[in-house]
Amino acid sequence: MLRTGARPDAFTLPLVNRAAASLPGFVGAAHCHGIRAGFGGNIYFCNTLLEAYARHGLVAPARQVFDEMGTRDVVSWTTMVSAYAGARDPREVSQLVTAMRMVGGCEPSAVTLSVVLRACTALRDTVGGRQLHCYGVKSGWAGDFLVLNSLLTHLSQTASLEDAVMLFEQSPRRDMVSWNIIISQYSSEGNVSKVADMYGRMRADEVCPSCETLTSVVAAFAKHKFLLQGKKLHSFAVRSGLMDTILVASFVDFYAKCDELPSSVQLFEEFRQGSSCLWSAMLWALIHRGMFLDAIRLFERMMDSLCFPSADVLRGLVICYTEIGALKFGKATHGYVIRNNYAAESKSCALETSIVKLYAKCGYILLAERCFKRILHKDLVSWSSMIEAFTINGHGKEALTLFNQMLEEGIKPNGVTFLSLLSACSHSGLVNEARKLFDFMTKTFRLAPDLGHYTSMVDVLGRSGNLEEALQVISDMKVKPDGRIWGALLASCRMHSNSKLASFAAQKLMELEPDNAGYHVVFSNVHAGGGRWAEVEEIRRSTVGMNMEKSPAWSCVSDVGVP
């Protein structure tokens, strides 16, 4: 256009700004050209320029353009508020909204309220959200669909779902997005009865569901394996023409979780030309069924189809190699991840954490530790995984040191973290440390111990010879003991030749698992260690009389050649 000599006008350059908003590195050039062309004072040009800078997170140049504007309208103020909201700067957001009303003479629009509410949601600012709700009611914006839906999202994610539902029920008008927000939140909580109820009411109110609606509903059905209801939903989706790629992937996952893998495969083959999320859904369906080699072959088909794998797909592939012990192929995948810079582009550290687990389970603890240190933004799962890595490789003290570092970083541990730590203490003979950790978990973090935590405590106390204390742990438990915890006590009794307590533990085991030949053998070995051969003969005779056979142990050395 410029080469032909045509001069851009006040409508041309804003279009260029909007194009530049989608292309990194072009905003500055569009800005310079607009200034040279004399459009620096054009409000439409400046507003689109603000939006372009805000899209790329360039708050400073956006603020410079904003401050230099001679005239500002509600779009100008809202765009600048949106830029600071995206930068998570609540102070500037608050100051701009105040200045907008006091200095600019503009009242916030529905879009402004929606932007500020989104910022409050991201920052989990419940007080600010309630103030905006109050302002929306007084200013008459509360009935606007955009404001209503922003309020519903904010309340359901920061305050409580009950508050969101109360607002939803009190609203005289609701659109499809309103219904989707409530259904999605119920689905996230796993409340399948509420999901089904809200979906039925939505259809009764003649609000046409979208693909997003059906995706939330089928996710809830998948959690509870509601196969019949899911099939009906699938039929409705096909008849209504609502089968987009994400919904198809949700149905692939649904059928797999309902043990209908052939239906998952059939659906995948019909739509496999879709995006990476469909391949990911099929891959994870195979992984959850333990079909790791099939999942690897599916990945190879994906690469042959020239579909670029997502970070989630590669995480699944690493898990497959971890489960079958194929370290060489896992390393190759790690190299692919590094070459294609997945770590920098991914918003989550799940892929990097899976690589840590790969090296740890294959015995390469130094490589696991090196990969862990390279994770820029570590979450609770990554810290717990590295603690587990030290545990399974017998480095109990290193696991405790890492736990202290985790606390210093401000990461709050959960039950899985403490389970790995107690297991580390058990295998490293750190009795006092185990006692402190158990008290730390229950008293400081107020986490209720489950059967796994109690079993680890019994194991660490029993191994160290504190058998009476181990028995006391079982007696004081608030959950019902199972065969694992009595088995841990019985094994410790054998180690320390305590036949009396062994008899008590064995009696409890026989009541819980009378057909388990392994426990009979351990009890027999306790008597054999004390030279009580008559009791040994009696136990073995009863075992033969009950036709019990001990399953033979087996080992596997894997030399996996993945085709």
C-alpha cells in the first residue's frame, strides 16, 4: 500500500496495530510509523496501540503511550487497567480505577469491571471482589452477562461455590456461559449429581449447551464411571454436531476410565487427524491401563503423522519408559525435550519432574538431582518427587536435608511428602527423625495420617527394636489396621526374635488374610529362629492342609528394544 503511494488514514493504522498485537517485535515499528504519519493524537490509533503493547506484556511502553494521550476514553483506561492486571500489579490497578473516575471523568464499563474482577480472581482477593460486586449492583452493571459471569467465576474460585450458586439462582437472566461456569465448578469438585442436575435444568430452560458444557459433564461422568449416562451424552453430541477436538478427547478419556478401551480406540481412529490433545488423550488412556508398549507405539504413529507432540504427551512417554526401565529411550526423550526447549515454553514443571523420576527409578540419583536443580519454578510435586528419589535410593539424610530446603522456600508439604520422608527414615534407621517428622506432620501442619504413614512408623520403630512402641502406634491409630501394618510388625518380630509379639501379630494377620501363605512362612521362620521346631512343624502342616502355596518370587532384567 505504501509502495503505491497511498497514504494510510485513521482506520488503516489501528488495523496494523491489531495485527502487530499477534506478532512479537512488530508493535514498536507500528508505533513509530503511526507517530511519523501524525496519528499520535488519534484516540482510536492510541487505544489499539495500547492493546498491542498490553498483549505482549509490555506495560512500560503502554503506560508511556497512555500518559502522552491528550484525550482518553473508557477504552483507554480499561486497556491500561488490563495491562496492569496481566502484570499482577494490584496497586496500579486500584490507582488507575480510582483515577479513571476522579480524574478522567469516566465511569467503569462492564468490560472494566470484568477485567478488574479477573485480576481479583488471579490474586485470590476476595475483599476486592466483594467491593466490585457491590459497585456493580449500585451502578446497574450486575445484570450484564459479562459482569455476572466474571462474578460467578470469581466467587466460585475464591470464596465458595455456594456463594456463586446463590448469585446464579438470584440472577433473573443467565446465558450459556453462566451455566457452564457452575457446571464446570461442580465437575471440578467431582459432584456428579449436581452436574447432572444443572445440565438437566439447562436443557429444560432451553439453553443450548456448548462443547464446553458437554466437556465438563463428561469429565464428571468419567470420574464416577457413569457409562450409560456418558453414552447418552455422546449420542446427543453427535446428533447436535458439537464434536470438537477437545470434546472428542474427553470422550476418549471417558471410555478408557469406564473400562471400554475398544470404544476409546474406535473414537480415536475416527478423529485422529485432530490436534495433539486427541493423541494425548489416547496415550494416557493406554498408560492408565498399564499398556506402556502400546502407548510408545502410539507415540511413534503420532510422530509419523507429523503432529508435533505437546509437553503432556512427552510426559506420558517418559512415564512409559520409566515403568519398563528403558533408560536409553528415556534419555533420548530427555534430549528431545532439551533441543526443543519444552522447559522454557511449558507453564508447568510436570514434564521435568517426570524426567527426575525416570533417572531416580533407574538408579541414577546424581542425574536426577541435576535435573531437579535445573527446574526453575519447582512446585510441591517436584520437591516431593526428589525427596522420593533420595528415599528409593537409600539416601535418607539427603531426603531430610532437601525437606528443610523445601520449607525454607515456603512450600507447604502434603501427606505424600511425609510418606516419602518416613519411608526414608525407615530404610536409613533414623528413628528419632521419624518421630519428629510424625509429630511435625500432625501437630504443625495438622495433616491426618493415613494407613501408609502409620505403617512406615511401625516399620521404622520395629526395625530399630522398639516393638512395644510400634504396637502402641497400631493401638492408637484412628483408622482400621490392615495386613500391611501387621505384616511390618511381624517381620520386625522375626528380626528381633520376639515370638510372643510375633504370635499376636500373626493371629491378627490370619484373621485379616487367612489365605496368604507368605505370612504363614514368616511366622514359621520366627519360631525356627528360636529353635521351636514343634511350632514350625505345626504351622507348616496347617499350611499344607489348607492347600496354600506361596507364590514364587521373580526378577526381571529388562533389555527393552522398543520397535
